[in-house]
Amino acid sequence: MTIAPDHAQQGASHVYRAMRDVIQSMDDTLPGRFEITKEGIVHDMMSPGGPHEVTSAHISRRLERIMPDDLLAHTGTPDVEDEPAGIMRHPDVMVIAWADLNVEGSIDPRTLVAAIEVVSRSNPDNDWVSKLRDYPLIGVPVYAIFDPRTGTGAVLTDIHPTPDGPRYATRKDFVYGEDVTIGDWTISTEDLPRYQREG
């Protein structure tokens, strides 16, 4: 493992904080959602709506019906942030303990039980590629992806070291209509909405 010199680490942290400041200054003026990844700022230009939000709400409600009372499937703010890694993400649904949500500022990603993403029509690689890399890197133990474009998804678990950094070792694919297990809980994917074909 290579350790960057102190001045390099401070430079990376400075760049990350500058990107975070830029996002905060644009957040209320530009549509869409901003996140920070190793490659820089990710801007999903379309604000989520329709099937995306309905899917998030269904997943949240179905999980909360069966989870213990000290956990929730949260769909709001704040972001999940690991400043030393230079990553700030905003899961569509995060399974987290009430006590771990009750903090000032961003959420420590290592307190999440699971991160759940509903694939955006405008930027699917953000969920299927970038977050698939970032979530194990910042210690999120379970990552579930629901894709309204295709009516499919995957649940990824078992973080393990690789030459390219931590990655998920186990992937379980599903199609809408099947039951899916996220962490310790199994929910139905019946009747989840799909995106309408464009044109």
C-alpha cells in the first residue's frame, strides 16, 4: 500500500473541500443532484421524479414494515460523506439506525446498514459503475440497485480487498416481480414502476 506524502494528502483534501464548496454554492440554483467521486463532481441534471421517486418510496415503505423500530429506510438528506476518501454520495434510500442519523452534518458511510439506488434515466453509469466502486471503498456493507429502465437490479455484499481497492465479492441479480433480500430483510419487487420508453 502506498501512502501519499502529507503535502499530497493535504492537497487532495483541499481540492475535495473546494469541490464541496462549489456544490453547496450551486445546490439551490441549478436543477438536479450533485455528488463528489474520485473523478470529480457528478451532476445528474434531471431532478428525480415519477418512477424514480415512486420506486424509492416503495422500497422504503416495504423495508420499514419489516425492520426493527430502531432502524429506518431513510429517503431524505443529509449526504453520506468520507472526506479522507474524497467521496460524497446521496443514496436514494439508506438503511440506518435512528441514532446514527441523529448527527450534525453528513452521515458516516460506515454507519449505514445498506445503500439503495434507483438508476437514473439520465446517468445510469453513476449507479452501475461509479457507486459500485465508491460504496465498498467507503465501507457501505450492502449496495442494492433497482433499474426502472430494464426492470432488473442487483444486491452487492461482502467487501473484500482487490488490487484496485475494496470491492464487493458477491452479486445477486434479480428481475422485477421477484423477492429481493437486502441485508436481513426480504421485500417484494412486485409492481415497481418502469420508465416509459422515450419517443
